[in-house]
Amino acid sequence: RRSFSSPPLDSNNNNNTILTIYHPKNKMKRLILLLLLSPIACTSIPFKKVKPNENVQDETKEDPTISSVRGAASKLTTLNDPNTDTQPSLPTLIESFFQTPSEISSLKEALHIHSNTAEMKTFLQTTRRALHRKPELMYELPTTSNTIQSILTELDIKYTTGWAKNTHPDVYPGTGGYGIVAHIGTMSPTQPCLILRADMDALPILESTPHIEAFKSTQDGKMHACGHDGHVTMLLGAAALLKKMESEIEGTVRLVFQPAEEGGAGMKRMVEEGVVSLSPEAKLGFGMHVWPGLPTGTIAAKPGTQMAAAEMFEITIIGKGGHAAMPHLTIDPIVTASSLILNLQSIISRTISPLDSGVISVTAMNAGDAFNVIPAHAVIKGTIRALTEEMLLSLRQKVDDMAHNTATVHQCNVTISYSPDYYLPSINDPTLFPWSKSVGELVSHEGIVRDVEATMGGEDFAFLANEIPSTFFLLGQGSGGEHNMENYAVPRTDYGLHHPSFALDEEVLPIGVELHVNLALRGLKKLLMGEDGDDESIAEEL
């Protein structure tokens, strides 16, 4: 055993410091080692050897997963134009497209071909599966962000990082800042700009999807059960295609890769950080989501409210614990919680108009851990949904009142907490929608955009749509299964979102690429031509 000490470092003294070692038995001071230390460059000496964190990736070594997607991306940068010699090249088509509407018919076919080349499909599959293997949650997305950055770098696309910082670390783990904003185009403040958005985060679900052993989640208890790995992949594919025609694009396409959609309001953080107002200021926004309830190849959307406003609540009921054999000496929070759960169901059925829509669902209850003890408190959790912000806030107040009144009747105390940011309803701008629908019809395998009913699912794309006219599409992916296992090795793809057996039909990936690129090019041209855009030209093409 030895004890170590050294004279304190004096930043004002440039003399060398002598490190001395004391022997504890004979108290004799023995000079063992003389070290020359610069006090300006060093403030402490780490004598204890710290074991490296095995979970931290060595930044000097590239992840093999990232290497594989970079390789697939590199093939897209050198890809020859698949058009025949009798057809103009893609850059020539884009140049003509922005100068005159006469070439849009050829453009439709060219974009479809480029979105479905063998190289593109290989890139999409490689990237999506790489992301699927390593799902990450909320604001903690280092691997996902690094993978996206590596692809953008390989494609020579400029981007910035540090977006979507976590402003509520007391609620959500991690500091955030893994969002990415990339740009393709002129970046001129005098030309139009629009946003294409993809969400990045996964869910805390243990994956049970069969037949995907080659790319199943390697992170225990985490899974891409909402298709966000597909969303990121589609936007990266679109980025590769748009980059090839960048010199002919008149305006700027802003690619937004957004963390924390699954409850963390990541889009709200990015809006607050300036993702819309950043120069050049964005004027339109577009997003999309895979939808298992629709067949693969279909596209759906509706004008107005498409997805619900959403809120989460946690109610703690505080009673008086005691022996289960002597309930008269306690104030039972479980009885109170049970009563409250039933009372909450009457809010929708008896306090709002039957013509209005709302949901109040209790999804968890926790109280006690012994068979012979009445606990001192009980906790119930749940969600509130509505198709308008006003109705959501009204229902939240009713939940609050019901909780306090029920607790009072049972002589309990109660505390209620809500999410830091309730979600707004996602609204497809009614004025923009007819134009957006016409673009979707160019890509849909049916040649139409299906009308759908509004859903009570929440989506933080709403925070972008609240800032600029936007459209959010649903991409059918529910008809994959046995017929495509030879090519894609996936099971049936009609399991619902957030289901542990959810599987993405990879045939939807080129459709998303094609839709993104069409929205980007035609959206910029619409903005260049003014409010009326080129709707008549698209109608002729259809």
C-alpha cells in the first residue's frame, strides 16, 4: 500500500512540479519519480486507473453498420442515368421543368424510374435494416444520428446538427441535440424553401416480429414499431435523388430529421430553435407515415384535421395505509382510484355533445405490493385525445375536476401532472390540400389519394403544420407478407403501429422516396409561380 500526494499546482508558477511518494510504514520520504508537468495544461493527476465504459463506442473506429450504409450511398452518387439515349437526362428534365411546364409528363416517369433502380432499392433496404437493428428512444439517438450524418456526408449534402435539445430533462432522459437539418438547392433568400420531415426515434417495446433474424433489434426492450426507421430511410433516398439534380433546382429543400416524436414533442423543440424561420424561411411543410391499415402502394390523406390533439396525465391519490385486516383504520387509495377510473368514463358519455369526439383512456394503475397491506397511495396514468385543441383543454379540465372531487369524497388528497407539451391536432391545410392531393395521385399505384377518417392518434408534425401550410400523407404498407418474403424476408405487414409484431413492408420505401421528391420539386415550382401554382399542369399529367 502506498499513499500519494503532490504539492498543489500553482497556475502562476511555471516551475516544474515534483511528484513525491510517501511510504506509510517508516514515514520516510523517498523521491521515486520526477515528473515535468505544465500547470497550464494539467490541473490534476489521475492516479486511479478508470475502466473504460464498454458501452461507449470507440470514436476512432467506424461502426460496421455505418460503413455498410456509406457504401450503399456511394453507389448512388456515381449512378448513371437509367434513362435511354432517346430520353433527356434527369438534370435536363429538371431544368426544363422549372423553365416551362411542358416537360412534367416526362419528369413523372423519370422520377419513378430513379426511385426504383436496383441501386436505390439496395440503399433503401441496407439503410432501413441498419437503423432497425439499433433502435433508440426519444432524445437519446447517437447511433441513429451518426448513421444519418454519415450518409449525408457521403452524398456531399450540407447539414447542421445539435437540433432538438431536451428542455425537460426532469421528464425525458438525455440532453438531446441529435436532430439534423440538411439543405439541397440554392440557399438563396430570394428563392422559395420548403421542408421535408422524417422522425427518428423508436419505442420501448420488446420486438417479437418473426422472420427478421438478420436485422432484428439488438437493443433489448427497444423496437422500431412505428416505422420511423422507414421514414428516415425514405427521406435519405429522396436526398440522394435531389442531390443529383441540385444545380438545376430553383430554391431550397430543407430536410429535417427529427428526434422525440413518441411523446417528447421533438418537432416543437425544432420549431422553437428556428427550423422554419432559418434563412431561407420555409413556406411549406410535408411529412408522411407508413400505415398498416391500407394496402401497399396506396396513399391517403384528408383536408383539415387528420390526427388528434393528445395529452397524457398521471394522477397520484394519497390516502392512509395500514393493515388490510383493519380497513376502518385506513383511507384506502385503491378504492378511491377504482371509483375515479369509473367516473372518468362518464366525462365523454355525459359531458360533451355526441357530435363531438374525444377519448379518455386509463392505461395503467399501480398501488401496493403486498397482499395484507393497504398502501398509502395509488397512481393511475392515461391519455386524453380530441380533434380540436379547445376540446382537449376542456377534457383536461374535466379530468382535473373529477380527480379532485372524487378524492374529496373519499377523504384522500390528489396530485395531477401532465406532459410538458400536449400535442396539437395535425391539420392538413385546406387551401394547400387540393394541390398536395394532385401530387400524391402522381405517385399512388391507384392513381388516387384515398380519403380517410381522422384518427385519434397523435403526431407532433402538428407543430410544424401550425407554423406553415402543410400536408401529412399516410402511405399504405399493409399488404406485405408471404408473397414478398423471398425478396424482403419480412412477415405480414398489417399489424398495427406500436404492436410488438409490427413489420415494415420494404416495398413502400421507393414510394416514399418518389413522393418526397415530387413534393419538393413541384412545391418549389408552385411557390415560384405564386399561390395558384401549376395545378392545371398536374391535372393534365394525371
